[in-house]
Amino acid sequence: MSDTSKAIPVFESEAEERSFWEKTDSVAHIDWSRAKRVAMPNLKPSTQTISLRLPQHLLDAVKTAANARDVPYQSLIKIWLQEKVGGK
């Protein structure tokens, strides 16, 4: 950090730190000119397995649509859910 940077406070919890950084510009606290790029190629979003019962005709239609797009049907279901719900 440069001599002009403000000290980063000590936080009692992650929630307190998150709240601080949501309201605070990091430029005053961190010398970003010395930052280095980091590659994290093995990071994957956490997933959870679920069981979903679908009528056979609906599953067949999903599989047909997935086959036409040359993607696995479970991936297509995830894509459609993501588009409908919105988000990351």
C-alpha cells in the first residue's frame, strides 16, 4: 500500500466487512497499481443435486430440444431455468 492509503479497519465478522466494502470505495484503502492478475482455473460454482419428477411427455420434449441443439438435456434445463430466473 502507498503511504497515502487509509488503513483497513479490523472487522468482527464477515457480514461487517461485507457491509463496509458495499459502502466504501476501495481506491482510498488499496493501492490498485500494485495489484496482480490471478488465474483460478479450477473454481467451479457449487451445485446441489435435486430430484425432479417430470411427466414423460415433457421430458421427451426437453430431450428432443436438447438433441436439436446438440447439448445434454440436463444442461439445457439449467440454461432455461437460468434464463427464466435471471442472474449469474
